[in-house]
Amino acid sequence: MKDLKMYINGQFVESRSGKWIDVLNPSTEEVISRQPEGTIEDAEEALDAAKSAQKKWAKVPACERAVYLKKFAAGIRARQEEFIEIIMREQGKTRSWATTEVVCTAEYFDYMASFARHIEGEIIQSDNRGETIYLSKKPIGVVAGILPWNFPFFLIARKAGAALIAGCSIVIKPSQLTPENCTEFAKIVHESGLPAGLFNVVTGKGSVIGNAMASSPKIDIVSVTGSVGAGESIMKAAANNITKVSLELGGKAPVIVFPDADLELTAQAILESRIGNNGQICNNAERLYVHKDVKEKLTAMLLDKFKAVKVGDPFSGEVDMGPLVEKRALDSVEAKVENAIKQGAKVLCGGHRVGNKGYFYAATLLDNCTQDMDIIHEETFGPVLPIVEFETIDQALKWANDSEYGLASSVFTNDINTAARCCHELEFGETYVNRFHFEAIQGFHAGVKKSGIGGADGKHGVEEYLSTHVTYLQTR
């Protein structure tokens, strides 16, 4: 078993509490490491270090900041296999998904480094003679980055990469379920020579560390990826100081399939969109609306694919899905499927736990579902897909938009007019047309409704960490 350490002000430290939190392998239920149970005092020390270091960092040219991000990327690539296995072990990702996460994390740091020469302002025309109006962008300050467990490594880059290139410092709180990848990444940061205090890691309970950081006057933005409940809690804490929040929360992504769709392409994309990362992605396909003319055929195709999904320990060989991240997640998925059955859903395949050890759940297809069922409205966050039949595009769009979430959505059709109408009328931050659900780093990953505020990736993601300053320069 490995003892992890926090990283505060350039030093690897244990918590003042002297307490530890165990980390389990969700495939075996064995303790694989333990993390320091951080305290509010630990968080305050990290925030003080971040605030002090940020003032100097803001004066460093962005092209010099970019050098460190490139070092991070190189460090990740040098230890790629190690990080892949850490993620497989503590989160349960399959090897292919863990590899994708590690490779994309390195690419993301390189990509964010490229913004060194693309943080721009404006010159605005004045109404006054001899006056010039300059709009400039400045680093917002100190960032609190609260990470989820489903993409624990990539989210380090998504938050820290944008923050650091913008001239901010950051204090990261990793999920207590998946802390090791973050504490190991801190070693790469340390070896890069990044000035102390700019990147900090505080482990422990989110209810303690996350809320302490969000409510602190030393923070200038809180960036959270997590559940709606976590987002609500953070917003309340941040309200004490009117601190800016950037939230990526839950999703209930609808998939709409029209009768002219390429059904083989559609079935494969839906499968990948549902079982990706063991069904634990905020923009996973969560509910399927199929036109009545192709419902029977598509359902049969999906059934074949879902039945063929191999579930098991990612270290045991080639598998399509690993475990859910913890017992609470398994219990939640089981309860939601049982409730759907009580409300009239029919299990075509799956619908049960796999094995007696580990938190494995079978790829599950539910038929006879209707719009009023809980399984259509509550985020499942597991490999379960309910199927609803529709007759008209108006009906499909109404049902798809009938959700408190608004992150991702998708449409399968070969009619450009149908696709265009759906993209105009779907109330979601993202719409995928004839492809699986997964965003690009140069896009902008953002939701509406209860799926969040603000967003990440691309130039708009960098701007989350910038404030605007306007100068009115009057000359004679």
C-alpha cells in the first residue's frame, strides 16, 4: 500500500490532521493507497502560497509560462505507462480509455501552451478627441480546481493548463476516490522547476476542503467538475464573497434517431457513447429516442452489441467495460434499474451486477420506456440505456428538451434540414450529428440549465481565467 502526499508551496507534505483516507481498487475492492485527510488549515496554507506566487507569475510573459506546460507534457509522456496503470487501478478504466486519457492530457498541456501568443485585447474607438480606449485581459488570480473521479488525470490539465497559461495560480482538490494520479503528477510539476506556490494539491474530503476553498476570500474563481449537488454546494459557499464559479455538472444526454439514419453507424456510435468509461461520463448517451419506423430494427442491432460487451477487471485482459467507481455508484445504478422495471420498463439484456467482487454492472438495454419514467429524467451514470419510441420530430424535440440537464445531445439522420433544425432547437451545450459523444479540446465544453455555468477548452476555456480591464487614455 502506498502513502500519498499533498503538494503545498513546492513541498510534499502530510496533513496536519495526521489522519488518512483509504483508496480502493474498484475491481478488487482492495486498499491500494491512502491519502492525507487534509484540513482547512492545509487548504489555507495552499491558498496563501498560491496568492503570493500569483502576483509574480502574472508578470511573467505568457511565452515563458508556456515552457512549463510543455515540460508537463513531456513528463507525462515519459511516464505514460505508469499513469495508465494508476488510472486503471484507482478508477477502473479499461486500458484503451486510460491510454486515451493520458495521451490527451499531455496533448492538452501542449495545446494550452500554444495560447501564449493568443491572449488578446482590443482597441475601441472613443467618442472623445485624443482618447484611446484599450481593453486588455489579465489573469483573474487564484484558482480553486475541484476535480471529479471519472477523468481525474485529464481534468488536471483542463483546469491547470488554462489557469497557468493565463497567469493564474491554482490549488487542486482531487477526488478522494482517485487522488494518486494527481499526487504523482505533482512530482512532474516539481521536477519542471515551476515556481513554488503556483500549483498545489490538497487531498481529503470535498465537504471540508472544497467548501473551505470555495468560501475563501483568497480565491478568485472556483472551477468544479462534478455532480449537481456538488455544484449547488460550491455556489452557496462562493456566494459569501461573490466569487466567480465555473461549473461542469451532470447530464442526461438524449439521442434522437430518425428513419433515414445509417443504422449500423448509429448503433455503434450509441454503444460507444453509452459504455464509454464504464458508462461514467457526463455526456454519455443517457436516453434513446427512436422513430417508430426503425425502432424494431435498431433495437435488435443494439441488443446484439450490448450482449457482446465484455465486463471485467481491466488488468485481466481485453475488456470493453471495467467496474463502476465505488459501491455507492453500483447501488445507485441497481436501484434506478429496479425502479424502471417497477414503472414498466422491460430488460432486454443486463440489468444486474456482474460477479461478487468489484463493482461491475452489465451493459443494460431497457425497452418499453416512456417519457414519464424516472429513468428518463434522473442521471444514471452507469451503462444503462432506456429506449423510447417517437413518431414526429416535434415530439422527439419536446421530449429531448424535457430535462433539467443541458450538456450533450446527439442526432442521427442523413437529412441536413432535419439535422439543422435539431441543432437550432435542442437546448444543450453540445450536439453531435452522426457520431459518438466526445468533445474536442479545441471546442468549448459547456452546458446549460443544471449542467453548469461557464465551460472549458479552446480559447473560450482560457478566457474563464481572465478578467477584463479597460483603460481610457486621454492625450493632448
